[in-house]
Amino acid sequence: METVSFYSYKGGVGRSLLVAHAARFLAMLGNRVVVADFDFEAPGLHYKFRVAAPFSGGVVSYLLATSDDASAPPALNAHVLDLDTARIAGEAEFETGPVWLMPAGPAPKPEYWADLQALGDRLPFGDPSGRGLLAVLDLHARLEQELEPDYLLIDARTGITELGSLAATVLSDTVVTMVTPTLESIEGTTVVIQALQSAKRLEGKGPIRVVPVLARVGKKFDPWVQTGLDGIREMCSTERLIRLPHDPKVLNSELMGWMGALPLAYTQLLQEIFPSRGTQMGQR
Amino acid sequence: MWTSDGLGSSVSRSLWLRYNSLGGNVADADTLNMLVTGAIWRAEQLQAQGIRANEAWAEVSSWEEQLACLFPQTDPEGRIARRGAVRAALKSGDPERAEALADRYLAEKGTSKEFKAGLREILDDATQALANHFPYAAKRYGVRAAQGFARQIKTSGAFGLAA
């Protein structure tokens, strides 16, 4: 299982939509994909997958259930949604891989916020006892063991937070770091990329692969913006930054959601993020 | 330590004043025993009400540690205090302190095999309880390794930026 976190120093860059499209893209290539929403304070990944029916469970209530003294871990299937991937394939004559969604929870229902507050009280992620970290590592390892995905995609929390840090620096093999052409985004992202590249890792885990993606891109940049972006490109030893153009069709893809065709801009971008996955649909 | 509000404050206030009257130094055994009893009661009450009791257990551990200074481990009270200090440190969510206390007590001269085994058992039981609670993470990474990593994260902050 390769764990890929999608991170942005600033919000509003289209991160969750990219996560959803990445899941579709990888499933269309026949991969087994789990998607998890770790943006606890502003969860919305379930909207991107057009989860219509009311649901309960999710990452927050799962972790909350592990914070008590119950001896057995909670049932995973009560917290994970098995998405109907036939809807991805439509009329296409290829086999898609399964996609499971573990939303943060049924936000914005009041019970979700109550659970989130209780989680913060009972299972702080920075707790030196290690319980918070163990709970997250346990969920990560369990998803791998029970669902056997090829990919775990994580929608990580924006900014500098303990949870965002856990997702990116501890769980991930690859971090897709979205940056916009603004000074605050470039400078904040630069610091985070440096941190990711020097992050201490658990035994058995290699260095983090950082993939910068330039989002909300116009045609031209101010010179100082270009200088900052060149710095990020050099840090990541890449010849050019992957770009997500600011395009009405891209925005429309959000409205189309799970059912719509994957926009060309995303297909091209995702082929660059996942270069080893081939381009033939249904090939595993 | 003692605060003006919260559960059990009336129990320990007079004891706290007595302790303070000694300049915060190691008090007599009777005072410390009463402080320990009050702190344990407070921690258990907090737990019973579903309130995080880590700080209360840290207080228990601190009093037990001071009691342990008054009695050698050859004395039954000394052994009880040493075990109590380690147990309470674990309950406070501070395994690093628990291990440091245990290392110190295990290194004391004249420590019996039974007492050493008992202390190690306390630490091992706590680790095993976490391994049972988080079986997937324990199998993959090991509880002690994850705890050590958690301490590093705590020290260096999110993304290591506070290091």
C-alpha cells in the first residue's frame, strides 16, 4: 500500500477535489483505493463523492471509540463506506478497482462536532503517552491489512497542525503539496517541504517523496512569485512544477462530482503524480 | 499541584498548606501519605466522571516519589511507594517518567529479585495493555518504538518546526 497525502499550507486550493479525482483515476486503472478525510476541522470529502445517503461513523468516531478502555477495536465496516465504483466506469468496458471512503464523519451534523470535541479531550495526538499516535498508526495498519488497498489517499489538514503533521510526516510515503502563486502560500509551502524532506521516520519507512502541484495558475507570474516557485522546484529536484490550471471546466468537474468525466487537466496532472501506474484503463 | 477548584480540593487543601509550610521540601511520611491518599481519591473521581485525570495521576506519582525518598526499598512502605510512583506515572500518560523512575529504583543497592521483577512487570503490563488495544500498530511498529516516536514528535512540534 502506498500512502499519499494531499496537503496545502493554505486552504481553498482545490485539494479535496484533487483527492477525489485521484481516487477515480487510480480506480479506473484497476487499483484498490481507500480515501480518508483527515481534515477534521473542515471535512468535506464526502461531498466530493456525492455520498447521498445519511451515514454515521468515519475517522473521528472510529478514533474516539479507540480512546476508551474497550479491549476490542471497533468494527471497521461501521466507519468505512464502500463506494459504488460501477458509477465511475459508466458504460466503459473496463474493470475498475474498488474505492472505500472513510469520511471524517457526518459533518456538519451537531453529533460530529461533539465527537470531535470529545476526541480532542480524550485522545490528544501529541500525547507523550503515545496513545494518540498509536491510534492513528493502528487505523493505518488496519486499513492496509483488512482492505488490502494499492493506495491510501489522505486529505490532510491545511496549515501547521499535529494531525496534518501526523498524516504527512508519519503515515505518508508521498505528499502531494499544493501551492498557489501567492507569497504566503509559497513561503509557507517552502518551509513545509523542507520539514517533510528532513522528517524523522518510523523504522522501515523511507524518505518522503514530495510532489509539488501548482494550483490556481494564471498565465504569467510576478518575478518574485517565479523566484519562489523556482525554489520549490529545485528543492524537489523536478524539472518543472505540475500545474493545475484555473479553468472553468475544472471547476465544473466539482459540480459533476463522481459521475462526470474526469477532466483532461486532471488526467494529465494525475499521470504526472502517479507516473508508474501506466495509462491503460483496467490494467493492474 | 493543588488548585482552588476541582474535585477533592477540600480534602487536600490543609495538607497542601502543611506541605508548603515546610518550604515545599520533603515532608514527613504522615503528611505525604495523606497527600497521596487525597491525590489518588481525586484522580479516581475524575476518571469515574470521564474527565481526563493525567495531571492528577502525575501528582500522585510525585508524592509517591517523595515517599520513596523517605523509605529504603527494603522497607515495605518504600516498595509500595516505588511501585506507586511508577504506576501513577504510567496512568498519567508519561511512560518516559515511569521508565526513568523504574530504572532508578532498579539500580538501587540491595534491590531484591522479587521487587525488580515486580517493577518490570508493571511496565510490561502497561505495554501489553497498549499492544492489546492497538494490535495492528503494535504488530507493525511495536508499542515502545511508537511511544518513543510520539515523544520526539511532541518535542519537535507539528512538522518538526518547533525543534
